[in-house]
Amino acid sequence: MISRDVTIKNSVGLHARPATFFIQKANTYSSSIWIQKDDRRISAKSLLGVLSMGIVGGMTVTLIADGPDETEALNGLEELVNNSL
């Protein structure tokens, strides 16, 4: 299991379309992936879960992955957040 803090750079955060892109990317990995903010942790593969977090631009969250491609998963999701969302 590995984790990494990432800061959401786009102004709208992970709402609607950006959340969909994030979830689609997360679902390409076989590892279990979570997003954690404070005491709350949700599956990064769940649209309802991601939207319920209320992640806005400038917020720092922790990505956690556990599985055979955990490093690849966190690298890919961090790249998506840094460059596309």
C-alpha cells in the first residue's frame, strides 16, 4: 500500500466532467484506489463517492493505492490531476 498527497489544480475541482475523467482513469488499474481528505476515505472508482467529497480547486487530498499496479496507478492519477484536470 502506498499513498501520495496531490493538490487539485483546476478551479472547479473534481466535479462533474473532471470527476468522470478521474474515475475512468482509476478504473483502468486493478489496484484498489482511495481518495482521503481528513478522516474521510472513499473509493476513487466511485463517481458518487468522488462527488460527495466536495473536492475543490486548491484542495490537497491523499491518493492511496493497494495492489499489483499501485505505483503505476498513483503516477497516472497524479499526472492526470497535474496536467489535465
